[in-house]
Amino acid sequence: MKLGKAIVKLRELHGLKQVELADKAGISATALSQIETDKAKPSDKTLKDIAAVFNKDAAFIILLSIDPEKDMNEEDGAMFKHLFPGFHDKLLSTIG
């Protein structure tokens, strides 16, 4: 999962429209759209501001964006899945 996709997932789970999240994070809807589609990378401050809307740390979004199948070689990805089964589901279960 890419960073933008992780933000979309959080936004949708919280029932927010793109413009609502952008407003709460203090950025334009256009900027958020570019971040969510991975056309732009958020600054550290912007990522922290987006995470704060969800009462999470920026590291939470970064962890959620990890895709062992795409971000790691086969051996490391297999080890990650073995050590952390259901990783994304467990992270998402902390929302609420």
C-alpha cells in the first residue's frame, strides 16, 4: 500500500470526504488529492497534520503504507508476513 492509499483508507474509514480532511488538516483539497494519488509527497508537517486529524502519529500512516509484497524482497516479505500476520488489519483495528 502506498502512502496516498493509506491516507485514503483512513479517510474513508472515518467517513470523511476529501475536502473535509483537507480542511481539517489545513491544506487545499487539490494538495490532498495529489497526495492521495501519490502525485505529490507530503511534507513532514503535512503528514503530521493529516495524522492528527485521525488522532494518530505520522508513523501510523507510514506503517499502514507498508506493503511487504511490493516494498520488500521475497524473503523479507515472507518473514514480515510470518512475524506480523494480519498486520494491516491489526493496525486498522486501533481506529475508533
